Amino acid sequence: VILEDFAWEGDKQLEIPFEDLIIYELHVRDLSIDESSGITNKGKFLGLTETGTATPEGIPTGLDHIKSLGITHLHLLPSYDYGSVDETKLDVPQFNWGYDPVNFNVPEGSYSTDPYHGEVRVKEMKQMIKALHENGIAVVMDVVYNHVYEAKDFCFNRIVPDYFSRTKNGAYSNGSGCGNDTASERSMVRKYIVDSVSYWADEYHIDGFRF
């Protein structure tokens, strides 16, 4: 599938003085998943694009609620492809914070309306970011390059065994308490992290990152 260029026209980086930042942390799914949210695209990137939503009691929800807080930046918990939610079983209740990366440069499929077609998750995440920018809210994304979901199956380690992950005496280093540590002291691992952050900034217009 060849993706058409996303219509970023009019999207501008928000210039907000550092001392004026007001940051609100958010889990994409949690914002809209409740039945009372009044949001159509519950648990999805598109749930953050809907306006005029409210609870049955008339309390504003979703984007309207976030705007009412007066924040400058929305800090999204990890929104790249992570391993502990099975995208093929979205009719089964599942939840994770997202700190278990599988594909660092791919949006999380369970947050899209169609995880089976890659172009959908790409477009819908971009729609979310553009909508937030149009409402005066910059976007910060949580990134977790210090470990992966499953080191032995991680794509780079399958190409060059254990290059991406730090090992000691044949076992994965566990300094982070997550079961494996990224070998960021290696030149190509460092380069990948820098390239990945640059990709999210350039391709998805992410305004900032939380490491």
C-alpha cells in the first residue's frame, strides 16, 4: 500500500515559552473508553479529535474537557506499537500502559479503528495530532528506548543477535528492572534512537518527548 501524503497544511508548531508549559499526562484509551464518555471512537486516536461530547449529565468529555483544563501540552503515554495488547483480539478486554515496545516507529494498532491495515493507524494518529494542534495543544509522546517487550524476538536482535540489547555472561542485563536493557553505548543503537525521535518529530509533528 502506498500512503498518500497526509494533509498537514496549516499545521504549525506551537511556540510556547518554557516557563508557561502546563503538561497533562494521558493514556489514549483511558480518555474515551468509558461508556459514559459520549465519544464515538472509544479508546482510539480519533477519540481525541471529537468535540461536543459529554456525559449523560452534560459534563464535557474528551477534547472539550482537556481544553477546559487550560493545558498547553498533552503528554501521551507510549503510543507506538507495544506488545502486551493483542491487536487481533480487541473484542477481549485488554489493558497496558504501553511500556513494552515492539515497533518503536509504528503507531499502536489497538488505538486505530482498523489494526489490520497499517495506513489506518498512521493516518488516524496524524489526525489526532493535527486536531490537538488546531485546538492550541502541543503533543508530547512518552518514549521508552531503554528496553523492549521481548529481547530475543526484537527485530534488530534477530538480524544481528543481541546487538541491540546489553548482555552479561550470556544473560540480558536487567539494570532497569524490565528484563532487558538497551545497549545504548553501541554506535548504531544510539543512531537508531536519534533517528527514531527525529522520525516522530518530522513525520508526525510530535512537539516533545518524555524519556
